[in-house]
Amino acid sequence: MEQKLIGLLLGDEEDWPSAFEMLAERLKKPLKYRRKNFQIEVDRIRIHPFNLRDSTRYDLVIDRLAYWHFNPREWLKKTALINNVYLLNNPFSFQSMEKHSAYCAMIRLGLNIPETILVPSKIGPDSTKYPATSAKYHDLFDLTEVAKELKYPFYMKPFDGGGWRGVSKVRDEAELARTYDESGQMLMHLQAGLEDYEVFVRSLAIGPQVSSFHYDPEQPPHGRYVIDHQFLDQQKGREAQIITKTINAFFRWDFNSCECILKDGILSPIDFANACPDIAVTSLHYYFPWAIKALMAWSIYCVVSERSMRITMDIEKYFKIADSDRSYEEKLAAYEKMADKHFETKRFEEFRGTVLKDLDEIMWELVQTEEFNQMIAQTVRGMFPEHEHDEFIAHFQGLLKHWVDSENF
Ligand SMILES: Nc1ncnc2c1ncn2[C@@H]1O[C@H](COP(=O)(O)OP(=O)(O)OP(=O)(O)O)[C@@H](O)[C@H]1O
Ligand SMILES: [Mg+2]
């Protein structure tokens, strides 16, 4: 029996990790793959001072910290480079390819990224030398003139970003001046706003598994994912999924979300560098079981098939297609082929349908347990004010019950 250890590198969240552990517990019987038996274990990682040559017990790490914190990020890089650990996500490309680079790369691939302008930060770094240095390469500029390339309202948001930090809708020149003053040391983009759109779609992707959800950013966080199965026609639904898969294969991201806005029949990706995105039960509710199953399936596939971590990117192959005279649709088809090759989609699907054929039913049973309901209750108690506890516990348990009823076993 070969043991494979999945490590969780977590922030303050308890909900999805508990659900993931409960599911792993129920999958305890050995998995048979290519005449070998595997035992999957899950464990929460703690980071101590480490020697760069240290070995590790982990085969794969699902990480929710590295985008924000240095120590876990550097530990992860060590485990990839020294110990061949498979990482969800790739900290190397997330560090070098933040929002800005991701916009540039996807513009080059021909995706419909809204017009985006980078402006120097309002205030430079705290260094006595900065004014002299800055004068060597910055000219004074008129922000109102620069913004004339875009129509009001547009968005001002950090070139790296995450969690809506520093994102503002700018409605007129006065607001532009004020928002820019407030942006301080952050390096900002001005981005054309897609208003009065047909639909906002957020696709969640884990390996080759992509699900696109109707999303309403105007709602408070617990109400943004809308339960709606018919909000995109089949063609646009496919397009949203191919775009997401392409972005993730291109950047070597295994766990990411991609936000697209459909306006006047054009699907525009606006935010798609979201390392290890939020999958809290209070955000995803009805779709939460999908995410937990997808995370489990891809993690198990990677460790059992001994898929190796793809640290480096393969940009030139994509650019070759991008720079050809193929149409947008032909390019997407070619990118999808490359993405499926990268994610071993066919092989994974076969694995999911055979080795992991029980996973759907096990999750379905798990969601109906008292243990799962307690996890929801505890999450709500940690997040909402006391007078809302009963209401929201019933709300989320009700949505999960709705999911149970809609799955047929
Ligand atoms: N170009 C745009 N057109 C229309 N709406 C936009 C645009 N850019 C951003 N927004 C709105 O602002 C929200 C936050 O922006 P964005 O997603 O880029 O920031 P973020 O910090 O990466 O958010 P998160 O990481 O939480 O997804 C979006 O969900 C969307 O509602
Ligand atoms: Mg976003």
C-alpha cells in the first residue's frame, strides 16, 4: 500500500478544509490504480524554520496563503524545487504574473480584455532618493487627459489586486482626482467599465474541471453566486470555459477563478488572476459540493498518477497561435487543445469515472450528515452577527438541502 499525503496550507478558514477532511475520511478505503493500492491522507501544514535541503512528507499541497504571505510562499517554492511536491497553485507564476501581466498575456492571445491603462502611482516609495530617481524616468502627466481614452464610468484598480482591495468605480473627473489621491502608493490601472451588461459569469476551475456560475457582484458576498442553470447559451458557456481553461494552462494555475462579463454578445474576461480563490461555503453554498469534489478529485489524480508539477510556462506555443491569422474561434479551439493536453483532461476524466466513481455519492451522503450541518452552523457563527445566526444557518443548510434534492441517487 502506498500512502500519498495531501497538505492543506490554510488561512483563517475552517469550513472547506473541514469538508475536505470529512470527504477524505469517507474515501478512506484504498484506491486501486494501475495495479497499485493507494491510501490518501490529508493533513494541515505548519511551517517551522526550515533548512533549504529538508525533505518533506507531503506529495501535494493545496495552498491558500502564498499569494499574501512570504514565508509559506518560499516554503512552497522549496518543496517544489527540492522535493518535487505538486502545488495548487504555482507560486512562481503567480508571483511574476499578477493581474497586469495576465491582462497583457491574454490581450496577446486575442481575448477581449477591456481597454486598460497603467498610470504611475500617486505617491512613490518612502525613500529619500525616489524623487530624483523618478524624475529620471517619469514625466508629469495630466490624468484627466489620459483618462479621455476611456468613457466614464470606468474602474481604477491595483495592477496586482485581490479581494476588491483598492477597486473603485470612477464616475467623473472629480472622482478620478479623488480616487487617484486615495490610491497612495498603489500602482493602478484604469480600466474601461463594462456597464449594463447581459450577464456576469464567474468560472471556478480546478485542473481541467471548470464550472461557470452566474454571479452578481452587486450583492453582499453570501449572495453573489446565483443559482441559475440557464444564464448562458451553450456557445457562450463553452467559450467561458475554454477561456478559463486556457488562462490556467497558460499560467500553470491549477486552482483559479475567471470573471467574464457578457455585453453586446462579447465575452470579456476582467479578472482572472485569482490564486486559490475563495471557496467558502458561505460564498458558494449550492455550488460548494462541486468545488470540494473537484478539489479532491484533482488532488487525488495528481498524487496517484504522479503527475509532475509544471513550474515553467510554455508561452511561445500559445503566442504562435495568437500571432497567426486564425479567427478568434479557431484560436480558442487551438488553445483548448493545448490546455487539455496540459491538464491531461481525457486521462483525468477516465480516472474520475472509474477510480473515483463513488465520489459523487459519497459527497452527497456527506452533505446530509449532522457533521456537515454543524460545519455550516459553525461557519455562520464565526461570520455573521449573533442576531443573524439562526436565519443564515437555515439559509445555507436550506441551499445545501436543495443541492441534495437536485442530485439523483
Ligand atoms: N472593467 C470592469 N467593468 C465592470 N466591472 C468591473 C470591471 N473591473 C472590475 N469590476 C467590478 O469590480 C469588482 C472587483 O474588481 P476585480 O475583480 O478586478 O478585483 P479583485 O480585487 O481581483 O476582486 P476578487 O479578487 O475578489 O475577485 C468586479 O467583481 C466587478 O464587479
Ligand atoms: Mg474579481
